[in-house]
Amino acid sequence: MISNRLLVCVLIFSVLVVWSHWNLFSFGVYALGFNTTLFWIGVALILYGVDTTYSVKRDWVWVIPISLIGLSYSLYENPWLKLISLFLLPLIVGVFCAYSHFRERRNLVWNGKLLRAISGRCFKPLSVVSKVVVDVVNRSILPTSTLHNGTLVRVLRGVAILIPLSIVVLMLLSSADAAFGEIVLRGVRTVLTAMSWLMILKLVLSSLLTIVLLSMAIAWSGVVDYEESLELKTIDGLVAGIVLGGLLFIYIAFLYLQLDNLVIEELPENYREAELMVKSGFWQLFLLAVLNTGLFFIVYRKTAWLAQWVLRVFIIASSLLMVSAAWKVGLYSYTFGLSYEKFFACYTALFALGVLLYLVSASFSTDLRNVVKSIAFAALWGYAVATISPIERIIFHANLYFAQQSNTRITVSQLTQLSLDVMADVDAVYSTRLADSAYDQQVWRKWRWRQKNQLCNRAWYEMNLSVINGCR
């Protein structure tokens, strides 16, 4: 049930959100700053206002990383991560808000059945949208005791009746008297000119956002009744052994043939060749790691001991492939310079390697591990830590260090692709390490001018701490 106070608060909040994020359509992710952090704080308050069973003390393991992701908008520019979080954070909030309402959730095994139940809960707001719309309309039109015995509603009804009747009367009078008709026409034109269609669009979007937020808060409240399936389904050990054994033979053959190239000392001289070798090889091996993880979930503890041993060797072989991919990406970053893509490739490789090592540990454990849950929470924390890290400063200083080495091919001027996050660092080392030539001085002066003129003139709520520091 929606209270009048909740409806008014959510409507005012939605109006403020739409107004403060409007430049997202023109400035992109650079319009996201303090306003987005405040938005997620407001969403949290709305969810808690409808359902007070949320508890930071009990749910800290997912509340803290989600809070860090929301806070990251107020810390750094990180334009690439802002774009990802813009779409990923609502999904994360939906999944873990849904999970928090399952009974005895700490003891639940994350399997296909539970994941389907969580997905259904995430999309439940779609089923209550119509009810929320009807409730909001009824509270706006029907008289209630909280609105001075319906006085306001009666006034609105009178205005609603007056408007169409006034239009009819004005049309009749205008046709009867040309002079009066001209006055009415000028008045209508003045009203239409003064009317801001942009403001009307903002009000419409604010109303839609109000409906969405109320639907989320209502649909995600209440305890979820879920019966866990305690029986562990078994699969044919012979079939699993043949599949895993065949794939393991292929991996061992690949490792044997590529033994000299698993950990290389240097990359090809040609940049395109090095890029093709590292990028294509990395993502293909990463997809293999994902495939192998999926096979682990299917076979884990569902076959006889022999197939389980094949599974362990299988995962170890996958780990060796991932080590090779991580080493090549690291060498590529060292030789040609670190970038957003290379940073997250390294980050992803290390995470995937950690997951594979965890799977090896789980396969030797005597207890049944909640593997999917552990990986999900590890991924959540890993992404949260990345969002609050000064990634562009790490890239900047790493490339400055790599550029000083004799066996690297890094052009420092390429760092002008970075954002305002590194403005203070650029000023600190400009005269000693960046301005080696007149060309470099001109490049960095243009970069500083472009950053300050394009990104320092934003509204205060579109900024963050890094921008404030860089624009001083």
C-alpha cells in the first residue's frame, strides 16, 4: 500500500533526479557525479521506507560493495567504469535485494533453481506496475480524509469540468465576434510560446520514474517462500568422464605443443602482430575458462570419484592456460603501455585465475562448497574495489615508469586520452617528465585547456572530488 507521504516524497525525489541528470543526454557520463551518488542513496531510502527488514548488519556483505559502487561516482571520473556501472548497478541491486528476502538465505545453495527464483523476483516489478499506476491515480483523484475532507479534490474536479466548457464557449464567442476572436488567438499563441515542452517532457519522465521506483520498492518487499531441493542430482559418470577426458587430452596436447610459447620473454616487433597475438589469444582463453567453469558446475559432486579426479586435472590445465594469457597481457601492457582495456584485461585474468584456483580447492574439499555464491560475491567485491580505485592515476604513473625502461615502446603523449583524474599528477611532473620537447609542451597545454574548458564548467552536482581537485 502506498501512503500519501511516500508518494509525495518519491515524486519530489524523481523530479530532482530528472532535473539533475538531464545533461546525461548531452554530456554523457560526464554528467554523472554527486547527483548519481545521491540518487542511489535516495533509492536505498525508498526501499527501506517500504520494507524495513533490510539490515546493514545482516546484509553487509552485499550492501557495502553496492554502496562503494554508488559512492564511486563522487570520487573519480573513470568514464569507462561509469558507463558500465550505469547499466550494471541496477541489475546488481535487483539481484541482491531479491536474494536478501529469501528465508534462511545463508544456508541456501546457489543452483539453477535458486537463480531462476532470484531472476523472477528481480522482474517482479513489471507485474505490479499496473497496480501502482491505479493506486497513484486513485490517490490523485479520489477524495481522502487527509486532503481536508476532499476540498482539494473537489477543486480539481471543478477545474477539470471548467477547462473543456471554457474552450467551447471561447470558440463560439470568437466565431460571433472577429475582434474578440483575434484577442483569443493572440492569447493562445502567447500561452503556447511561453509553454516549455522540455519542462513537460521532464515532468513526464519524473512521473514515469516515480512509478518505476514505487513498483521496485513494493515488488521487492516481503519474504520469499522458497523450498530448496536437497537431493543432489547425479549424472552419468561414464559420459562425464569421456567428455572431460577428451577435452583434457586436447588441452594437454595444446600445452605440449605451445610449451615454449606459454611464457614468452618478448613480443613481436610489429605492434599489430603483438596486438593480434595477445588480444585474440587472451579472450579466446578467457572464454575457455568460462566454459570450463560451467562444466565444473555441471559435474561437481555429481559423478563417481574417477570423474572427479579427471575434473581436478581438467581445471588445473585450464589454470595453466589462464596463467599464459595473463602473462602475455601483462607483457603487452609493459611493452606498449597500460590502458583501460589492458588494465581490465589484467584484472579479469587475475580474477579468472583466482576462480580456477578456488575450483581446484573446492574439488579437493570434503564438504560441499557453495561455489556459485562464492564466485558471485567475489565478483561483486572485485568490481566494487575497481570502481573506487584511482584507475587513471595508476595507468598514468605506470606508463611513466614503463616509458623509462629501455625495452618498452611507449609514447607518453598518448596519455592525453586520460581524463581530469590525472590533472594534479600532470601538473606535478609536467616540467620534469612530460615536456621534453616543444611538441610535447603543446600537446599537454592543449590537453589541459580542453579538460578545463569542457569539463570544469559543469554544475556542482555533476562534479566529483577528483574534478574539484583538478579544476582548482
